[in-house]
Amino acid sequence: MSHIEIEEPEARYESQALGGRIRLTIGEGENAVIIGPNGAGKSLLATYIAGGVCLKGGRVATLRADGTEIPRMKIASLSFRDIYRLGGASKDNYYQKRWQATENEESPLVGDALGRGNVERNRELLGAIGVTPLLEKRILFLSSGELRKLMICRSLMQQPEILIVDNPYIGLDAESRETVNQVLEEAAARTGVKILLLISHPKDLPGWVDKVIGMRGGDVVSVGSRTDFLRDMETRAKLFPEESLTKETLPAIPDEMRAQDDGEYRDAIVMKNVRVAYGPVTILDGVDWSVGRGEKWALLGRNGSGKSTLLSLVCGDNPQGYANDITLFGRRRGTGESIWDIKSHIGYISPDMHTFYQADIACIDVVASGFFDTVGLYRKPDDAQRAKALEWMRAFHCEELAERSFLKVSYGEQRIVMLTRVFVKRPCLVILDEPLHGLDAGKKHLAKLMIESYCADPRVTLVYVTHYVEEIPDEVEKRLTLVKKQ
């Protein structure tokens, strides 16, 4: 058993300073959740606990029951920003590489990445989390949800004494969320590992946690039991103020920010008998799908069922689109259009795009890159484009991030910036692949209202992917559910 003592720590470097003078104890046998809005300081506090911050004052101690210090190597801190490295992303890789069958052979197999000896020693854990069927797949082919399960499994295989997991449930389908939840609970009970979860939404609070720590502005604002936190509506309103917004109180999107006309066509997307395979692995087979102009669709299915692959065909990122019968905006794929012709009609966000968006540029320039459909900024936006980007950032309540480096804000703050990027060019086809990924409760509510407001326009076609039914916009009237190929 272990416990954690935090007594007013002061960082040596100002960039790592917390906003308040925190005094906190997580006792022996207690598992805890740190909850708060995006940018609250949750991940930074976890870094203090993991020993990643040099102190000039105060104290952070992680202690065993006998009073000895737990070595840093026995504290595992798992952030899903690490997917960037696990998925094979590097300076030599790029966003579309996952879909290039001739270029991804260097991506390791899951079993090799874990270590074959470790695989044999942890068969039970691998089976419990659902990683066993992935062992012979290349990491670059895994869906975002499959990558998250793999990372949680790898962390538990290290047999840490303290395990810190940042947003463990995002990107997972309902069954996988329940599985991961059970595995974490059982690991805590069976091995005595102290588990500390960082989450941004009260609905993700697991029933087995003993303590809930609320944070905002780099300070701890509440400490108590799970039951006390869920009953404390005043604290929740302080943490997630955007939750009080309604369609009536949300400012209307001005006409000049509404979708622009993009020509005449009857169907935005028509797919006939679509098949995508990489060697012996078939991802999609026999998919027929027609999306009429102005229709609103939810694209559903379990992790690994091919949702992101299907959308990569639509967005021109997957070369197998040219080997299939696909018509976009009334024009058959492969009849002379460029990838930029395709993308000019589409506003798109996905977990893969976020993973590979590793540009050390101002957040306002990330938003402005939506004008050019690039993952990164390779053309300088003019003053009018930057002004329009700032208008959209105000609409999504993230204008305070405008001049901050994209790589120096939190994952959730990055996510709202990436979502804002979707709308800056006023697209008529909006494709949102898990758009609320990593957003706090208030920002999720705001973003859903903004999406519904923009997509209420009859000219706008929407395709929306999520594993949370309650996140589906009210305008959605049709659904396509993909089934995972065995």
C-alpha cells in the first residue's frame, strides 16, 4: 500500500508552476480521480506526483506503508499524447501514412512492441483488455480506441506501484470502456497498485474511486467522496460553466460565418460495394452508402470496425479510394479531381489528425490552417484569415489560447482548437470523427450546441462519429453502423 502527500509545492521553473498552494493527501488504499476543465492543471499536478518537476520549496512525497520513498520507475504515468510515439509517428511520418500500404511495413507488430516474452507472461491481462486479437496487427493500423487499450495494457504490464492515467475512457466503445474500468478496478484490488485517474467529465467517474479532487486554474477547489462531488452542483457549475448554456442563450452564428454555397449536386457521398484491405487484413467489404446533400448521419461501430478508414476514403487521404466506386459532390472519384478539390468542400477532424498535428505554432494559426486543409501550417494566413480564425475561436470560447503554442496547451485545449479549425472555411460537408474527444463537460456541451447550430443549415451535410449516444447532435436523423471484420 502507498500514500501520497502534497504540501504546497513550488516549482523551480515558472512554466511548471501551479496556480495555488496545494495541500493534499491521498491515503493508503485510496484510489482517486482528479477532475476539472481543460487546462485546469490536472496533468501538471500528475507530473508533480510522478516526480517530473524540480521543486524549490514545499514537498511531494510518494511513500510505501513502511515510509520508504517509491522510486520514479515504479510510478507509471500514462497520457494519450504518447500515442504519437506509440503509433509510429515521427519526423519521418505523416498523417496519411496509415493508409499507404507500401509505406507502413516499418511499423512494428503489436506483439513485438510489447515484447514477446512479456506477451507470454501477461496472457491473462492481454485477454481481459482485448489486446490478444491485435498482437499480429501493425500498430499503425490500429484505431485510436485500440491504441488506447494497448497503452493501458502496456502500463499495467510494468507492474507499477502508482498508476496515473489521463482520460482512460476516451475513444473507447461502451463495451471497451466497461472492460478497461473492470481491469483497473481489479488491478487495484489484486495488486495494491494505487490508481489516479485524470478526467474531464463527471459521467466518467468510476464507482470504485475513494476520493474526488476538483481542480480549476491550477488549484484544488474541492476534495471529497464521489457521492459528495456528484451532489455538489455548486462546485460542478464552478468547474464547468459552459454547461449552463442553452440554444436560446448561445449567440447565433452570424450569416457571414454560415456555410458557403459549394455548387449543385444531389448527393454528397455515394459508395458502391466498397472494399479496403491491406494484405490478408480486410477492413471494409461490400459497403454501400449514399449520403444526400443536407442529410445528417451518425457513423457508428465498435473500435476497429473501419469508421476512420471509411472516412479516409471520403476525405481523399486513402489511395484505395481510387480503386473503389466512390462519387463525391456529384463527381466520380478518379475523373481528374485533385485531393485539394476534394478537401475544399470538407471540414474534418479525427483522432488520427490530432495525433499527427505536432506543429509548434500559435493556436490561431492551427485554426487558420483549416483554410488550406493542411496538417500543419505551410502557408502564412493573411490578416483577414487570422481575423476570421479569431472570430471562430471566440465562438468556441477558446480565444484566450490564440497566441499560445499549440504544443504547450493541454490535450483538451488542443482538441477545441482542432474542432474550431473545422469550421473556419465554412464547409458544406462536415465530417466529425469523435470531435468531443478529451473535452471537459462544459466544453462538450458548448461544442455540441455549436455543431447543432451550424449544421441546422439545410445546405450542410453532416457525418458524425462517436461512441457516446448522448453526444449525437439533435439534427442527426440517419445512422450507418459498421461491423468489425474478424
